[in-house]
Amino acid sequence: MAKKRIGVVLAGCGVYDGAEIHEATLALYFLDRAGAEAICMAPDIPQHHVVNHITGQEMPGTRNVLIESARIARGNIRDLATVSATDIDAVILPGGFGAAKNLSSVAFDGPRATVEPGVAALLRALRAAGKPIGALCISPAVVSRIFADQGLTLTIGDDAGTAGAIEAMGNRHQNSAVDAIVVDERHKIITSAAYMCAAGIADVGRGIEQLVAEVLRQA
């Protein structure tokens, strides 16, 4: 049987201005352990800004989302613009502020956010093809913006502000614990709160492990 090919959409490298490294790495680990092939990808665009991860302060200069994401992928990464829905069986979006700053403007515009066109186009094509979408941490808000007013059921844990933004986008938020997943069977959307909840890496890992398993089940 051919390996399932699962896209992993990265948003840079680092929780404050890119992809959350623990979430991305755990997703890659559980995919590999299950015998799937991870296809890492990121848009070839500038980061919104660069953040010093010691001080939390913005730094001068700019970085490229694709180049920074390659750090997590150990260089084995594709420009998202070259990936189509026929190339993969499903997709997973790790969280981190990069999802809300680089892949979208959720961090700044909430329910009125825009989404990077390539990301939006890929996810729409995957959903039209009946292929599952997994989203971690803040990235369910990105999914919600792409599919606004379509009645999706999603979770980002229990953060009232982000949950309210998802509801304002015309979708439903379901509170959940860090080590749980929320499965929207009708729309083939699987979400888990990950680091949106105040928790350690072991608890985050339990949720991500379940999400990966469910994405593979539906793929």
C-alpha cells in the first residue's frame, strides 16, 4: 500500500513570528511513526516581522517564511505555490503566531482577517476533493476564515477572544482540553488546542497524536 502523503503547512520558525516548533515537530514525528510521508511546505513570502524569542521584542530586518520554515523541515520543503490538492491526501497546519501573522491577518484583524491566497486556495481545493484538514493551536481560526459562514465546528481550547472570533466568522467553537481533539465529521476538519492551552509539551503531544491519527484515518 502506498504511503499517505500529508501536507504540513509551516509559517516560519518560532512561536512568536512563525510556526510553533514543538507542534510542527510533533506532527512530523507522529506522521513518520505512523508510516505516512510528510510534505512540508510554506509560502514564499516575507514574514510580518521578526521577534527576539528571549525578550519578546520586535527586531529590525525581515525574513522569508519559506526559508525560515526550511529550518524545521531540515531543508526538505516545497514552495506552497507548487503544491496542488492532487499531490497530497490531507493537510495539517501547526500553530504559532506565524499562522496568525504570516499565513493570515487573524492576529490583527480577528474575524475580518485575510488569508494568504495560496494557503486559502490549497485548503479550498482539498476540501472540495473531500480530503481532511487538521489544524492546531491558533490555526483553526485561519481555517475558519477561509470557510467563513459554513458552519464548521472547531476548537482552539477555551480562549474566549479567539473563540468569539471563530463564532463571528459564522462557524462554531467547541471548548476542549489540550489533550483532546474536535472532529467535524461532516466537513472533515480535525482540530486540537495544543499550546493555546497553558500546558506542557507532553499534554500538547497527546492532542497532536490523536489529531494525526484521525487525519490519517480520514485520508
